[in-house]
Amino acid sequence: MEKQTNGVGRRKESVTRVFISKGSGNITVNDKDYKQYFQLVYLQNQVERPLKTIEAADKFDVKINATGGGVKGQAEAAMLGISRVLVEINPEFRPALKAAGLLKRDPRSVERKKFGHKKARRSYQFSKR
């Protein structure tokens, strides 16, 4: 079997484990083709983005295991995971991926609900009388 490199990408509640090996450009997510798994075109583009940035879309096979969160979070987690693995494979890819902003972990997530409030920040309506 060929040498396989793996990494992890996270976003919101989503976690993706990414496995990359030399190949012909196949991308599978949870044993499905990524175009079937991510049906929206902009999510497909996000998954492809790291490979297109370094112009290696047809040089690697990517296998992704995605869990948790929603489809958008999983796509963005996959994007980060692919970028991290590509840098691990070849450190020369780092400047291009960094310039495209693909190596940043997006820390935004849902704020927790506080007690005494309806939502995270929404309070109960004040009534003077």
C-alpha cells in the first residue's frame, strides 16, 4: 500500500480526519464521492480549494471521515484538514496556503445559553408594571 499521510480539521462541532495519498484526484467523504456528499457547489469548491491553490488537484487521492456538526462545518473542517496534511507532505506548500488563509482554525462557535436568559444574550423582556 502507498504511503498515506493523515491530519485533523475542525470547525464548530465538526471534526474531519483526512487521509491523503498519491493518486489521480479522487476525493471521498464518508465512503461517498464528495460531489454527492456536499451537494452545494460552494461547499464542493471549499473542499477542492487547498488542492487548487497549490495546483495539485489531480496528484493526490483524499479520503475524509467527517463527524458532527452540519454540512457547512464539515466542508470547512475538511478544507483545514486537507491544508494541514499538504503542509505535512511538503513544507513548500505552506506560503501559498497561508496566503490564501487556509491554515487558520476558525474559532467561531455557538455561544452557550446563560441561566436567567432566554438565549445566549437575549434576556427576558423587562416590564415595569
